[in-house]
Amino acid sequence: MSGRSETAGFVEALARGLDVIQAFGADRPRMSLTEVASATGLARPTAHRLLLTLKELGFVRQVDREFQLTVRVVDLGMSYVDSLGLWDIARPHLEALVGRTGESSSMAQLDGADIVYTARVSVPKIIALRVELGTRFPAAVTSQGKVLLSGLEAAQVHAALDTPSRSSVRTRPVDRARLLEELELVRERGWAVADEELAPGVRSIAAPVTDESGRVESTVNITVHAAETPLETLTDEYLPHLLRTADAISADWAAWRRRPRRDG
């Protein structure tokens, strides 16, 4: 992976350290030194030095001959969420939405071909896929992903989908022409549905959260179990609540962004 960028100031050692962190996942929660080197394409001595550094910093722990991430890695992602201020603004709105519907609600943002969950208020119901902060799903088969992709130009959509997914969930290949048609519909009506496209039993509806310029910044959704909740309940009963919630979060977010700021 050396020489991946010719940008002045690019720090290859930092990039390699991030490669090591990202090599771990649900399918590889623990790895030996050899496995880390293989997963990252690094030489064993280099991988070993990086693992020891991450261990010293508290991001990795060693158990016998294997390494695993520590909970401190979550701080990296939460620093991003906290820097936005969006979750603090959205929290009461999501909690109120969950109170009205009795269903889980989440927020997500786009990262390449995936959505990444940045906020969640859940209820104790069994859904086929486990969701927590930082969870990744392929954007094209989720309601939140469709909303986020609908905020992009066609070339940007293709660029996003060309990025290799880092989600552990594997789905069928996406018909891009059909997806682009659906995204146009999402733009027109202002919401999207995913009906058991991500996984059997998972049905959801999502609406955009926008900034003061109307640009899609995030999304808010409602997720249900398909066996318990018909699609008509989502679109007829829950959708009005969802749209009002998304509008309220967007308005509060735009007002917060426009607030007077003190220098220094």
C-alpha cells in the first residue's frame, strides 16, 4: 500500500495505522499478526510495529497471540458525530418519533457505497440485522441510503457505488439504471422505502435531514419487522410523523448553523 498518494504532506505511516484499524470487523474481531499483515497488505514487521503503537495508545489489545480493537476506537467515530452537534439536536425529535410509533428510528450518513449509522433510538424488537452506532449497510438497498444518494448528481452516485463496500452484509448486484430511476422518484416525493431489500424481514422508510441551503446532510428513518408491520402502515400511518420529524430536525439544525459565533 506504499506510495498510494503523491499529495504533499501525505503521511503514509498514519494511513497504514488506519488500514490496520479498518481491517478488523464483525467477521474478523480477532486476528493474529500474520492475519493483520495479510488483510492490510503490509509486511509483518511493519504490521507488528503498527499494532504495538496502537496497543500503546489504547486502541488495540493483545490476547495471547491475537489482537483485537478496544472500545476506545469508538471515540474516533464519536468525535466526528460530536463535532457536528447534529445528534444533540436530533435526539429529542427521534425519541418523540419512537414514542409515537413504537418503532426504532436511526440517523445515518453516506460513506462511499455504504451508509453509516450515527444515531439511534431503539425499541426491544427482534430485527434480522443488528444495528448500532457505526454499523454499515450497502446504501443502494436501504431507505436511508436511497435518500442520501438522491441528494447527489448522477455522476456522484456512480462514483459512490463504484467505491468498494465495507459492509459485512452482502446483497444482490444493483441495477443502476433502475436505481437512478428510483432516486429521481425519491427526490420528487422526499422520502424512500426499502422493502426487504437489505435482508428478509427488514422494512424501512426514510426522509432527508437538510442544512440551511437545502442540501441533504443526513437522514432519519423508521425500521420495522415486515411480518409485523405492513408497508401500508409505514407509508400511510408512520410517514407523516417521519416527515414532520425530519423537517423539525432540519429546521433546528439550520438555526444552529446560522447562530452567531464568537471568534477565538
